[in-house]
Amino acid sequence: MFFLEKNCILAAITNKRKSVKTKFEIEYPLQTSSKVLYKRLSNASGLAEWFADDVIQQGDIFTFEWNGIRQKAKQFHREKLQSVSYRWMDDDSEGGDTFFKFLLETDDITNSLSLIVTDFAYEDEIDEAIDLWDKQISVLKRKLGI
């Protein structure tokens, strides 16, 4: 009986861990045009330049590959030259509602462009997730020549 209760407690802890993700946003000022940047965010060839080792697009389904591991996401929102959002299809968090979003924002006064990334991570993994985005955006900047 104790073994069963112990497994139930472990399952409850595991399920709780899976269900709690926190939304976060990071802003990256970029010296490029929204047209050039948007192409790198909204289609397979652009994303394969900086985001993943390979990206295959079939309609609104994108398969991202990193070191031989594949993960699928659905592009569920797209506003030309403004934003694009992807929802992970194998999301095991409660509600399965995690996504990542790229928002292009232009300052009215300075006319400078910023990329705002929205993502989700477990509370204790947010710093790692931000570090990963920093590295990915660094690759994007190199590809853009900035």
C-alpha cells in the first residue's frame, strides 16, 4: 500500500511540475528592416538560417530539428511584417497552451526596430531559456550582418 501511495505522490509532483509554465518576454533592438527580419521569422528557410538545424514546413505545420531531435509546432497567427506565433504540438503542460511569438515593434519617434520574443518556461528554467534565446538571436544578427 505504501508503494502505491508513494507512486501516486511522485506522479502528483511530476504532474504539478509539468503543469506550471511561466510566460516571459525579451526585447532585442535590431538594426534591420521589418521586411528582412520578418522573412527570417515566418518561413522554413528563414528559420533554418538561425533558429534550428533544419526546418520543414507543411502548410502551417513546422518541424524543427536540433541535433537529430524533431519537434513540431503549428503557426497559428501571422500578421505580415508585424508578428508570427507558433504553438508546440507536443506540449505536455496543463492546457497545452504554450507558444512562442515574434513581435516586430517600430518606435514611432526613433524609427528603430525591436524584436520582442514571447515564450514559456518552468520558473526554475527561465534564466536558461533567456540564455538560449540570447544565443539564437546572436546567430540571427550574424546572419543579418548586424
